[in-house]
Amino acid sequence: MATPKKTTQRHGYKIGEYIVYPAHGVGQITAIEEQEVAGHTLELFVVEFEQDKLTLRVPVAKIVSAGMRKLSETPAIEKALKTVQGRARVKRTMWSRRAQEYEAKINSGDLIAISEVVRDLFRSENQPEQSYSERQLYEAALDRMAREISSVNKISATEAVVLIEKNLAKGPKRGVKPEDDQQVEAA
């Protein structure tokens, strides 16, 4: 019996590459392995999500239906940062319905949809407090967005959050704090 050859690439994905898996965010392909399941040999991507301490095995044949994708390119990152600068679009529906929609956007894996959630749920200091569930969804969306930006721009997740927050501050009615845009006059 021949020993199975070690595969390092499949369907344009290779070992060591970072990818986005909709339900979990950014992960790294650490191996491509074969496993026998119910008498069938399946080829699987082994994807590690270090921050969540999670390892996922995704059948190669299911990557499209699972929504697995490569990291966004720089223009998509710029578009996402531009999106968070826009005016929040909050529907006048019940919170439970909006929460479901936000959750679906976060789990879609679509960076632009995630940035819309960040934009819509962001609260500056001079705005009313968020409910616990609003804050949870906001933080989940911010985390997903920051992880992808940090992987693409090769910066830390903290630096990515700072970058997102700077762009959020450029949005309407959030403005810059008065002390930031006034010139100090010499007496």
C-alpha cells in the first residue's frame, strides 16, 4: 500500500494561509489531511482559530457551500473602513429582529456586512448607553473586523481596533472632540 502523498495546496488554498470562515472569523490552514468517514475518504482542510482555541476540519468539497474564503484584498479593507464612516442605518423594527439581522451579517463572513454592524451599533461618549446585547453584538462585529484587518495589514488586533475607531470617529455627528480641532492661540 502506497503512503498517501502530503498535499500542501488544494483549490487555491495552501498550508499556512489565513482564511475567513463565516461562523468563526479569521483562521489559519495548518494542514490538509485525508480521513475515512463512513467508508468514504474525505480530504479536509485543518483550520486553526488561535484566539478561540478552536480547530475545525472543513471538507475540501464543502468550502464553497461553507462560505470559506481568502482574506480580503486591500481595496475591500479600505471600503470597509469607509463604510464605518457612514451614517448609521438603524431600522425601526423590534430589537430582536434587528439583533437577528446583525447576527446573520456577522456570521456571513462578509467584511462589508460586518463593518455595517460596527457602524450601526457604534456609540460615542456623548450618545446613550448600549444594552448588554447591543454591546455584545458590537464587540463581536468589531472583533471579526479587526482580526481580518490585522491579518491583511499585518498589524496587531489592537492596532486594527484603533484604526477602526479612528474611522468611526470620522462619521457624521460623531465628530472630532472640540479640543482636537481648535487651534491653541498664542497669547
